[in-house]
Amino acid sequence: MAKFRRNRFASVLVLFFALGLVSIGFTGINKLVTPAAAKIGSEETLVDKGSALFAEGCSTCHGLNGQGTSDGPTLAGVGAAAVHFQVSTGRMPMAAPGAQVMRKKPSYNEAETLALAAHIATFGPGPAIPSAEQVNEWQNASLAEGGELFRTNCAQCHNFAGSGGALTNGKYAPSLGLATPLQIYEAMITGPQSMPIFSDKTLTPESKAAIIRYIQELNKSENPGGMDLGRVGPVTEGLVLWIVGLGSLIIFAVWIGARVR
Amino acid sequence: MSNTTTSKKTPAAYNYVDSRVGFSAALKRNLRKVFPDHWSFMLGEIALYSFIILLLTGTFLTLWYKPSMTEVIYNGSYIPLKGIPMSEAYASTLEISFDVRGGMLLRQIHHWAALFFIAAMVVHLLRVFFTGAFRKPREFNWLLGLALLTLGLLAGFSGYSLPDDLLSGIGLKIASGIIQAIPVIGTWALYFLFGGEFPGTEIIPRLYSIHILLIPGAILALVTAHLLLVWTQKHTQYPGPGRTEKNVVGYPLLPVYTAKAGGFFFIVFGVTTLLGALVAINPIWLYGPFTPDQVTAGSQPDWYIGFLEGSLRVMPAIEFNIFNTWTFSPNILIPALILPGLMFVLMGAYPFIESWITGDKREHNLLDRPRNAPTRTALGTMSLTFYILLWIGGGNDIIATTFNLSINSITYFMRVALIALPPLVFIATKRICLGLQRKDLEMLLHGKETGRILRLPDGGFVEVHQPVSEAELPKLLARETYPVWELPQKVDANGIKTPHYHRQMLKARISAWWTKGDLPIPSAKEIQAGQHHAYEALEQASEFGVKPGKEEIVSATNH
């Protein structure tokens, strides 16, 4: 034993053992504590539950009262719609600061998202989450009118098929392929990131519904012409032409031009 | 041989036709015309076949297309556009796509074939350039080819604009801006072309006449002239056994090339049809009809205008107001008019510039291997780099979103890269070419390294070198060097001024730069010695009783 103690690897081994113990212990304590906190939350009202989630997941950057810090803007007056949009698309809480926050898998479920929205809405008046009737109006809207409105108001950034497009300095208009009708509606009334706000005076609720209808149609991904190549215009067409088209013709030419022996 | 057999047994049908048409003698002679064989000689054919496909499918499209900007309300079968006001041109293109049987397929084949047409012309041009096929006597055919390329670009752009969809309308808007940027006459030129302000009601019918009548007619005429010249001047060939400047080694047109070329036509048609059937191109129904108040992100031209899109996007925004009255826009003028003008003028002048530098006025029917003309090859790759960088600049928004980059950084990078990268590529290419030349020289002077080391009984090691085969030898011997012009004296011995002193000085300097690093051509004696050297190891080995391998026996008998 004494011989082992003086081994030159002994101290390293002991260190790893201690570290392992600490981490196992920490995980265990964490497991014990977390469900308790969640249990307390479920017994409270929506706003209080949101308050707890806010303090845990948002306050580091937005401040304990949503007043904002050097790392995040104030949330006073952003409204429940903005919160629901940002959190349900996974943009908040954000993974890393950058030119633009990316869409990712949401960190909160729908109930938690609604609780957060309810809590943040108390910071100041802002647009509320649109009602189910408001959103579902798109099913009765005009498709052709939606297309016309989409091309006039949306295509300049999101591209003709909602595939997204580049903005300045690494910012971009995202693809609309994953956006739900509710999220599209919320984006229009809250103007997330670089997007302008389309108030009811700019785009009436009927127009908004028509636009949502058109985006739903686009997202069905029906391509009468064949493979759509990402619907980004002639750049990918040119790529296919040079690589697949001309590439295969040159292979054929080499085959034909090969000397017959 | 074939003459005697046909005269013995002439079919009745043959006599029937010949007695009425009567140029069987000329035909017989020409059908036996020999063409050299190489895959790279078929690139121009792709362009020719694409053009035939374009004529066929284009004719089909004219049956339904209406070249009119009269506004109509769409009532066809594409639901998302039902009830939308649009031009008749756009509505009829939708009709072709959705309501005409086979219309979508033929429209897409037509568009793919157009992309093929110009792409094939470009690769054909590159082949001709890098192998020096533009040299005397083929300078005019090089110019004809450039004219065809220009016409191809115009055909493409005019056709792309015809559906009057949002994307092509944006393209026309850019074109109108470019026309306006011409100093002094810009505005008048625009009114002249568009019959008034942009977009007006005239441009589509005008482009239609140009697209289906003027340009195809001109292309047809020039293609005929291009091929006639190939016919009379005979095709160039790569250096090889038995090939000289005075002969053509290959196969006769009938039956070998009629079969090969005919088959290749169907392959080109097949690939184009497959693409047309499987891959959507120019989905105008998604773009929507053109109205001047709409624009879409990712507005791009087809690939062949991409270099102009790139030059426009990369150009810094420099614009002047002269006396607050006239706008002068170098930011459009330079990238969209001066740059392409310069590119085509330089390409057209190139054969003449090169022969001026090298002083080479001989006829050339044997092609250069790119490595054997290092400066030309380097100039080619340098220009190609510039062109490809412009492409990337034109797609900067798609690249930005695809690779999560900032569009601004791409643009700044391009501004530097367009100036810095081509010279670097020039230097690298020249070094690579000279390296390959050195390798060739090595083969001539020492034979091929086999990697086979023999240990001699006295302890010495020798590597077996294999002499260059008869088939390879002409290829390695094909290199030529060009003289360096001597620096002229300002005043000769008698005190008389040298005429055209500065021009001669320039020529001397350029030719010194042109031939810099050229390797000496080995003499016949040196080569013979070198090829013999290849056997030394074997001879040495056989003295000690080592048996040569199978390959070595073959080359030894050749020797």
C-alpha cells in the first residue's frame, strides 16, 4: 500500500476520484432539488410560474425585473406575442450572442412558454398573443391575394418562396418553412429582430390571414416542375447545370472519344 | 477501296438520287474527310446540339406564347395566381406550363438547353484557348466563336425576360439602369429601346422579335461560317505518333464520326430532357407576375450573366452629381459596361497580341499542350479566376445564408480577392507548367523512373529506367521555345535613331517576361543519349547475369 502511495500516478488518481465523487454528489443533489422547485411552480398562478421560470432562465441577461442589462434589452412593453414567438421558435433563450438569433429546438414547452409570456406582459403593455380565431382566419382567406401581398411585403427579404435571404452584416431573413400560422402572425405584429412591425393599419387582419394562407401553400412544397433545388433562384440551377449537366456530358464525351482498340 | 466496291454494286436508289441531285463526287470526297479523335473536340458539339434542341423546343413554345404586355386577369388552372392581373406574356407562359400538354417539359428543356448552349461554348472556348487552337490560321474562327458567345448571351437574356415574371422583370430593371448609366445618351438610349419609360408596353414584343428571329438567324449564319472554316482549315490535333502540321490523323466522317456525333446528339438531348423532366428551372409561377413595386430576395440572373451581377455587387458605390444636374454613375458604368467590353475586346485581340509577342507567324495545326505555353496557360487561369470570383460575388447573398457568413464581409473579401488572387494564380500556374516541363525533360534525358532498384554483385545499386515509348515520344518532343527580342539601341553605330524605338523596347520587355523560365529544348543527340541511358542499368546488370523483366525486353527490342 505504501508502495502504491508513492507511485507517481497516485496523486492524479486520487484527484480524479475526488472529482468524480463531487460531480456524482452534485448531480444527485440537483436531481433532488429540481423537481421540488417545479412542484412549487405548478401550484401557483400562471404569472407566478412564469416569474419563477423568468428568474431562472431569462433574468441573467434581461434583468430580474426585465429592465434589461448590457447583455439583453429591456422587456417592458414587448408584449406576450413577442415572448411567445421568441420562446416557441427556440430563439430565446439564445445559445450565443451573434449577428442574429437562430431558430432552434424550443427549451420550454407550450405551458411554460405561456407562463413566461404572461409574466413578461406584466412589465408593460404590448401586443397580446393573437387568439385562435384570429389565427385560424387564414383557412378562409384568399390564396391569390395572399400571394400578391406576400410578394409585395415579404418577398424582398424572405425571397419569393419564403426560403429566406441575406440581410446586412450576417443578419438574415429566415426561411418560413418551419413557421406555424401563430408564429407568422406574432412575427408580423411584433417585428422580431430586423423585421418591421406590420400593424393592423399597414396590413389588416384579413391581409395577415391571406399572407399566412399563402405561406401555408408554399410550405406544402408541391413542385410542378420537379426538384425545387431549394427555391433560391438561378444560383442552384447554375450549379446543377455545371456539375450534373455539363459534368455528365463531358463524361459521355470522354467515353465516346475514347479510342476503340 | 470503298470506291471500287460501290461502283461495282451501285444501288438503284443511289443512282436515282444522284442522277437528280448530282454531287455524289463531292459528297464522296467529303464524307471520307478525316477528323482527329479526342473527347475535348466534342465540347463545341454540345453547343451545336443544344442549339438544335433550342430551335426545336423554341418553335413549340412560340405556338402558345403571346408576346404582349396587355394586362389580363389570370383564369387558368394554377390556383395561387387565380384572379391576379398580369401581362398576357406571363399568363401565356403559365398556360404553357400548366395547361398545354407537355408544355412544362418543353419549357424546362428549352431553358436547360439554353444554359447548356452557353456553358458548352465557354468550355469549348477554354479548350481552344489553352491548347492554342486560335493561332494562325484560325484567328478569324476564334473571333467568330466570340461573336457566337456574345449572341448566345443576348439570346439567353432576351429569352429569360420574355415570361415577364418578377425575377426577369427585376433583371430588365437592372438592364434599364445600366443603359441609363451610359454617359450623355443613356436616357435617350433607354427611351429608344423601351419605347418610353421602364417598363412600358413595348419591351416584351421587341425582345420577342429579337429572340426568335434576329439572334437565332445570326447564330445560324455564324455557326455555318464557323463550321465551314473548320472544314476548310481542317481540325487541329494533339501531338502524337505520325501527326504533323501537314496531316490529320483520325477517322473518316462516314461512318465513324456520323455515328459518334449522331449518338452524341441523342445523349445531349437525353441529358437535357432528363433535367427538364426531373429538375424545376425558372419556376415563374412562384416568382409571380412582374410589377415594378415588388422585388424578391435572392434576385439573380441565369449563370451566364452571373459575372456581371457579381461585378455590379462588388463595385464600390461611386456616383457623382455634375453641377447638381447630371448624374454620372461609375458604379454602374465600370462594372456593367466597361468591364464586359474590356473582357471581350481582350479575348478578341488575344491571338494577335500573342503572335506579336512571340513573333510567331507560322501556321499551327498541331495543338499546344497547356504546359508547353506556360505564360498563356497562366494568363488563362488568371482570367478564369477573375471570372469565377465574379460569379461568387454575384451569388454573395446565397453564399451568405448558406454558410452563415456576413454578406458585407464577402463583398469586401471579393474586392481584395479580385485584384490579389489572379496574379497569385498566374504565378502558381506558371510554376506548375514549368515543373511539368521539367518532368517531361527528365523523361527525355533519363527515361521513365521505374522504381526498380537492382543490386549488383559488386555491391553497387542501379535504378532501372524505362525508355519513353514510341507513342509518348512525339508528345514530349512537341515543345517549342520562342526568341526573346533584343533590347533596341536608341541610336545605332552611325548615330541614326532607331525607328519605333519605344514600341521595340516594349516588345523586347514583354517577350523577356513571356519567355522567362523557359527550359532549353534538348538536342536530338542529347535525347538519344538520354534514351540510351535508360538501358545502362540493365546492361550493367546483364553483365552480371541478371535477367531483364518482360517490359524491359519489349522496350529493348524497340530500341
